[in-house]
Amino acid sequence: MLVRINDQLIAALEEADDLKRFSVAIDAPAKDLPSLKDALQDVGLLSDDGHMWVSEDWLRKASPRSSDEAWQQNLTAMIDAVREFGWIDEQTSAIRAHVVWKDTPKPEQQTRRLD
């Protein structure tokens, strides 16, 4: 799955059926991180270490398959599978994703596989 945040700071979930990959692509340079943190609060928490803690609630609602019970169950299974790696924040119900910035080379190589 790919959370894409465009240059107008509108977030959308792409590749919702690919539950083996999870990353965030931001169409802004990494130097804009401080100003983007507040703007993206509904999606998740941008951290200074190159990751974003994406809200599980936002993810479930943003999916084009949000009403598909099988997809919801598969997302739950994905979340359970990555819990052992410390990629789930239990207090905020957020999932850790690598961030690829506009100025990061070859974003398709930056998507992390979850298996």
C-alpha cells in the first residue's frame, strides 16, 4: 500500500490490495518536514527519523475497499504480522511506514516489503 500525499497536502491510499508493502510518498522536499507535521495530523504523525506513523483509522477509511470486510480482515492480519517488529504504536493505533520524499531518488525502490 502506498499513502500518497500530493503537493496540495491531500492524502490518498493507492495500491490498497498490496498488503505486503507499506510506505508514504510525499510530493514535497524533505526540508519541508517541520511545516508538514501539523498539516498531516489526520493521516498520522511524521517523525524526524524518516518515518510516518499512519493512523489505522485513517487507513481503514481512506481505502477504496473500506466497505470490503475481507480487505479489512486482511489489513488486520497485516497489522498483526508487523506488530512483532515494533511497527505498531499501540497507544495511538498507528502503523509505521517509511517516507519517500519528492527529492528522494527512485521512490519505487524505497517501498518496504512486509514479508
